[in-house]
Amino acid sequence: MSLAPPTAVGGWTVVYEQMKRADGVPFITKQIASGFSAQSGITVVNSGQGVFAIQLFQSEMSGRNPGAFFYRVRRTDSGSLTPVSEGYRAYVP
């Protein structure tokens, strides 16, 4: 994922959530905080340009039917609750 325009994300806490619908309960939640790259499946690729990768594991989608799933990425560090990206992604096992 790349922020446009490029935005430095150093010091940010970023949360990824995935659910069946936009108003649903997340069944996948991943978080990354400054200094803890790749521990949850989110890796900062270029902090100064706002580029990070979100890895979803097959086990996280186990038992789910193919289809479109809503995702949301937010900045949630102290004093900030900012939407970064949201939309639907296709799942085909």
C-alpha cells in the first residue's frame, strides 16, 4: 500500500481490519506500531514515502467462501484516528 501523496509514516500506529461488509465485525485485525515492523503481517517498506505491505495468511481466510471482503486501514496512534484507505478486495482461494 502506498500513500498518495507520499506521507512519512514514522511513529504511526496503523491498523488493518477485514470484515464481510463495511458495517461488519472484523475477523482479521493487524496492527503495527513504531519499532515493531512485520510482527503482525504489516511491514513498513519505505517509512519516508508512506509505503507498507499488508500480508494476509491463508489460515486467516480458512473456511471463508470466495467473494468480496471489506477492508479498512486507519492511523490510530495517540491523538489521531485517521482513515488511510478502505474498500473491497476479492478473495479467491
